[in-house]
Amino acid sequence: MRGDCKLGLVVARHGSTDGGSVIRVLLVEDDKAIAGRLLDGLAEAGFVTDHIENGEDACAMGRDHHYDVAILDLGLPGLGGLGVLEYWRGSGRNFPVLILTAQGSWSEKVKGLNAGADDYIGKPFHMLEIIARIHALVRRSAGVSHPVLTHKDVTLDTIAGRVYVAGHPVSLTAHELRMLSYFLLRPGRLVSQRDLAQHLYTLDAEAESNTIEVYVARLRKKLGKDFITTLRGLGYRLD
């Protein structure tokens, strides 16, 4: 494993809480202009994003928190991106990683993929391509190949952000849409209130347990009272 990961000062920033499906992203990029562009684009897509500017803090964040995907720049100061990636994989962290590389640097791409990256994109990049690749990586990680998710008579188009119940459109708020997406990607699995809070809110925002209960109750009202099962003291599940 390359380099040492030391727990440093963690600086977290968040994206918008408007629209999109619930995807939590760790952005590791030291270039402020590039990071700003990415944060704006990820926020517009509705992703929840934590931003880190150095490799040491990136190691700790990826180790201690759950992310659906990470965007990792290889050219970081101090501990480089390859060292961060090797640390994550050596620590058993298997979330998808999209690496950013300099334009035309095929050797960096090869090194990143060999170190455990799932995909790469060169600089300069198009934001729409970043968003599309993130969606694809998250679906692949969840074992889902199609952007339309279905459970019972509920259908969610994760790209368009549209929900249908028995073929009829249903209007959901941004947080309800994120929660529904999280459940649909994990049918039959226990989902705790902590899991939901971590994916609906960023590190610098706090969510109380009764807030999660309110959103679950709203989904039941709109999608059917038996759509989500409560397991007392444990959490929720789509049966």
C-alpha cells in the first residue's frame, strides 16, 4: 500500500438537496476551480456531496463514512490519488471510484484502473458525462443495469426523476424522491434510520429520527400503506 493515511482536518461541503435520486458522493479534488464546477453540477443533479482537498483526509473520509461513489483526482498534493485509492481498497472499502486524469494521460488511467478504480474520465470534461457515469456506476454497484427501478406497482425513472404508481404519475418532494430511490436500490434489505439520514443529509447537516419517520409516512401515503415495512427497533424494508 502506497503512503500513510493520517487523520487530518476534514473539510466537508455539500451539494443541493433539490431533485435527483439519493446518491452520496465523495469529491477529492484540490483545484478550486474544478472542484467548484463539479460541486455546482453535482448539486444541480441532486447529489449529496462531501468535498475534500487532500489525500490524507480523503483516506479517513472514505474509511469512516459510506459513499455511493467517489470522484478522485490523481494529482493531489502530498499523498496522491493512487495512494488514496490503494488505501481504500486495502481497507476493504469497495464503493465505486471515478478517477479524474490529465488529458491524454493513458498511463495514469492504466495505473488507476489497476489500483482498483471503476472508471475514469479525462480533463477537461463535460458535466453531463460525469453525471451519467455516476448513475451508471451506482446502478452497476447495486446490480441494476436499467435506470428505471420498479417494485410492486411503483416505478421510478432515476434519470427523469418521475414516479408512477400503477401507471399513474405521483408527485414527490426532493427528499421523498431520494428516500424512494434508496429503498428501490435495496429491495428486501434492512435499512436503518441512520442509513437513511447519512444518505439524505451531508456531514454538516443534522437529521432527527422523527424527520425520517415523517418522510417514510409521506411515502406510504403516496405509494401505499404497505409499501414500506417497519421493523421496530431496527429500521425499514421493502418486502
